[in-house]
Amino acid sequence: MSEPAIDLVNVTRRFGAKSAVDGVSLTVQRGQVYGLIGPNGAGKTTTFSMMCGYLRPSGGTLRVMGVNPWVDGALKGKLGVLPQDAVLPGGWKVGPLLTYWARLSGLDRPEQEARGSLEKVGLMEAWGVDTHALSHGMAKRAALAQALMGKPPLVLLDEPTAGLDPRIANQVRQVIRELRDQHTTVVVSSHNLQELEQLCDAAAILDRGRLAQAGTMAELTSQTAEFRVQVASGTVIIPELHALPGVTSARMEGETLLHVRFDGQNHKPEEVISRVVGHLLQTGVLILGVSRGHRLEERVLQLT
Ligand SMILES: Nc1ncnc2c1ncn2[C@@H]1O[C@H](COP(=O)(O)OP(=O)(O)OP(=O)(O)O)[C@@H](O)[C@H]1O
């Protein structure tokens, strides 16, 4: 198997006495879309900055595309980065600025690269616009276009949809899906957990600089000994559910969502679910759906 795109082993980064990242180990496989999740101050941007080579770890080992990212030029042509607060320099029009950057990066056909990249993010109309005249959403997409020029095999996106309106955010998510289809490795941080759940193959949850959990999205949202029943109509009689074999707790979340926990050691999920659903139907309750597993948001709230 080829070397992972990114490999952190026990990585620490201190700022004075403060450990912004503290003993974090995680692996991003090539071709994965990988999420970095965590509350404010969890260490996501610091981790990103180390992956890009902007910051050196204080301890541990870090390899990105098989090299030490902070070695000058080691990641040339291999990495595209959208920093969290990307600021475009003033005094430029967008198209010529991107063309200039493409030339600086040594790309063969700089203007073509700039046009192709702006097109990809749906921003061709900004070609001749002054950078200072761009809206927040346009500036973010122009910075994203810069990250995509030259089709680097690894793209790091720090909060790519923060502050964007829903339509533009959706467009950016589409760009990320296209990157995945082209087998580009993407690391993306976001506070929008629903978005990460949809986009990512795997993720790491950070909390106060430490790794709370890392794994595939299926592992993070793993199916535990609980399920939910979406109730369409009828009255759920909770004490009767408690009396069913295997059920350890049952409660309503709001008017229409029944949450059931069961003894997963001694009872098969399909048996308990069938028993509960059967009982509900017998008592005149109509059901819209049954779901198992945590949503990512619940998992993050549990862990952080
Ligand atoms: N240059 C720095 N000097 C001192 N402390 C820093 C520096 N950069 C980050 N920190 C601290 O390290 C911790 C992690 O910060 P970081 O920006 O990596 O978190 P984050 O997860 O990206 O947060 P957010 O979601 O708010 O962007 C914070 O407590 C922050 O104050």
C-alpha cells in the first residue's frame, strides 16, 4: 500500500506554556476526504498549519505526501491550501492575480490554470474585478480557486464554507465532491457537522488540543445499542415499552421521536426493534421510520 497522504504520530505544538496540539496521532489515507472537527480552540488550525509546513511541531513526527512539510519546496506542486482567513492582496484584479500565482508556482500555462480554476469554483465573472471589491463569499472562492490551481494531489481547506450563503456553500461542497471523484486527498475543517458527515470518508475529533476520536465516518457515527422511531400519529405508552424484553429505556424526544436503548449484549438489535415496532403498531401508533446510530453532531457533543 502507498504511504498515507498525511501521518501524524504523537504530534505536539506548544506556544509558550500553552499546548495548542497535544500528542495527536492520525492518518489520512490517499484519496480520502478527511474532516477535522472540534470546538473553537480545539487545535484544528494549528494542526492544519503544521500539515502545510507553516508551523513546525514541538514534538512528534509528521509526514505529508511522504515528506517533512516544513522542508523548503518539499511539497511544491503537491499541496493546495485554503487558509482559514485567506486575505487576497489589494491592488490586483482577480484573474491577473491568480495568473501571477500560477506563474510563481511554476505551472505550465498560468492563465489557462487561473481560468480553469475560477471556472471550477463558479467565479469566472470575477476575472476582471479588483480584489478589494469582492464580497466575502467571492473572496473565499477566489482563494479556493488559488488552492486548486495545478490540480495538487492534496488540498487542505480550513473552514471553506464558513460565512457563505447556502447556495454558494453548496457549490463549494460540490467542488469537494469533484475533488474526491478525481482521487484528490482533501482535509477539511468545518463547524458544520452535517456537512462533514455528508462529505467525509473519515474524520478526527479534537478537543483542547487532544484527539478525542479518529476513524471512518461509519465508526464515528457507529451503531450502538439504541435506535429512534419517527412517530407519525398515535400515543406511545412508554411504560409498556419498558416492559418489553431487552428494552432498558424508552423516552420521547419532542412530540414525534421515540428514543429506545436496549441491552445489546444479550439481545439482537433486529429482535428488539421488531418487538418495539410490533408493539407500537398493535397499540395504534403509525410509524414514519426507524434509524440506528448516532449523528455526528451527537458523537461530537459526547466527546468534547
Ligand atoms: N500563535 C499562537 N500563539 C499563542 N496561542 C495560540 C496561537 N495559535 C493558536 N493558539 C492557541 O492554541 C489553541 C488552538 O487554537 P487553534 O486556532 O488551532 O484552534 P481551532 O480549533 O482552529 O479554533 P477555531 O475553531 O476557533 O478556529 C487556542 O487556545 C489558541 O488560543
